[in-house]
Amino acid sequence: MSGPDPDRIEVLPVLPSLDLDETLLFYRDQRGFDRIVHQPPKYLILRRREMELHF
């Protein structure tokens, strides 16, 4: 048996954001979502371990 799958996602909520730059700073610096999966101008996906957040 191998270790956990790094691409497996356990939580995937889509949350509102009025300012994606501020949202990124907060969730990266205060909540530890250190992996930016996708960041076009009007959508943001952040990941921390098995959690992924969409804004």
C-alpha cells in the first residue's frame, strides 16, 4: 500500500469573494493555503493538503 494520493481532494467549496487579491493574501498568509492551482483575473483556486477552495 502506498502513501496518500497528492491529487486527491477531500473538500471543494466554492466561496464568494469581493476582492480576489485580498482573498489570496488572507488564505495564503493566515490559513496556510500555499498552493495556487488556478488564478485567472476573475477566479481563484487555492489548495492546502487535501483541501481546495474556489473563489
